[in-house]
Amino acid sequence: MIAEDPYRKPITYSAGFFMLIAFGVGGMILGGLLGGIAWSLSTGRNFLELADAIGNPAYLRQMQLVQTITAVFGFFVPAVATAAFLSRKPLRMMGFEEKSTGRQLIFSVLIIFAGLGVSSGLGYLSYQLPLPQNIITLFDKWESQYAVQAAGLVSFKNIPDLLISILVLALVPAVCEETFFRGGLQNFLYRSKKNLWFPVIVVSLIFSVVHLSGYGFLSRFALGIILGLLYQFTGNIWLNILAHFINNALAMIVLYTQVHAGKSVIGAMSDRGGSYLGLLAVPVVVLLFILLKKKTQQTLTDGI
């Protein structure tokens, strides 16, 4: 559970929520500038040529560095900086000092694996919706742009390349995004409203929207709900980072196997296969959360 903060400063949590949004926008701009500087220094090329380098394998490592810098300064730094305005012990308030029990760890892993089924089913559902043609055109454009950008950040020639791709597109986003969305936005909103569902739903919507994926909106929203409830019931940001990392890393591993089976990275990412069967995991996720909440409350009671 998210515990009260005895080290709280006088700034309100509502103010912290909006402060973090502003810091996040500023952080993305700063991260882009710093990434551009790193790009220029490492390649000797003009800052304005950065956009043209996306997807060029000759600049793979430089683009991975730019991506990492942008994530750190766009998500992680703003969240910790905002928390420092709200608490004398910001990392503690965000859940970085919480200790996990073995049961919490097991439930977190089981929940994210079941959640992957739900996310997959919703992703397939999104492609079956009878959307207007102009919306379909827009969504297709977003998916194409995302696939090209992502393809420019990964290489699957061998296992070392796979591991670097997992580091850049699985571990770094898991740490930075969970710190921002759950340890920051959701945390502050919950402390302000003292309501379970409102912060989880609002932040999950923001989480899904910022990824700019029409067909992926429902699946990312569901993932946001799962990650939000996981944080709400445990108050432990490390469990969220682990769950988010597993989700991203498995996606990288699946891409790796598909590429080695003969598909291009863009082709593998554009695959619209699947089924509704993943939605059968919804009651499993619900049951696991009920058990997680019960076990967490029992641990807290036993510790008193």
C-alpha cells in the first residue's frame, strides 16, 4: 500500500501532479537537446541531420544513446526532481526504499504474464473495430512511424545485439516510465485524492496517449491499469519496474525470434495476427490482484 509520508513538505500533492507534467515537457525538450549534442559530438555531423539518421544502421549506437538520454531526462529526472519538492526523502516517498516479499515478487510476475494475454487480446480487438476510414489512415500512419523509429533503435544480428536492445528499449523505459507515471503522477494524484481508481485510470490514460499508438491504445491502457494497481497495492516501485521490464523484454525476444525466422523488424512489428483468447486472462488477473492485496495486507498486519 502507498504509505503516508512523514517527511512531507508544505507543497500540495495536487500542485506536484501538475508540476511534474510541466517538468516532463521541459525534460523532453532538454533531453532532446542533450541527445542532439551527444549525436553531434559522437558523429561529427550537424544537429539538424539527426532526424534523417533514424533507421540508418550506421548510426545505431548513437541513436540508442539519444533514446536513453531522452528517456532519462524526459521521465526519470523530472519525477525525482518534483518529488524532491514534495518530500525531504523523495525516493522513499516514491517507493524506491520499499522491500519486496517473496509472495509479492511471485504475484507481480504472474500478474504481468497474465496481463500480456489481456493486452494481446485487446490489441487484436483494436484491429477489428469498424473505425472510420480517416481514423484508420491516421492510425496506420502512427503505427508505420513507430515501427520505423523502433527499427532504427534495435539490432538482432546476434545475442549481444539483443541484450543491448533489451537494455535500451526494455530496462531503461521500465525504470524511467514507471518512475514518472506510477512513482510520480499516480502517486501524487492518489495522495491528493485518496481514491483507488481515479489516479489509476487517469494516469493509465495519459500513459497510453503519450505512446501515440491508435491500435495500441487499448492494450497500453490495460497495461497501465495493471501496473497502476500493482503500485497501488504494494507501494513498491521496484515491482512495477520488474513487471514493465518483463513486458518490454519479452517483446524484444519475440522480435528477435521473428527476425531470425526471416521477417524484417518493421514487418514483425507490423504483424496484426492474434486472437481474442488472451481476454480469457482477465479473470486470472483479477484473482491474482485479490490474492496480492490480501497477502500484502496480511504482511502489514503481521509486521505491526
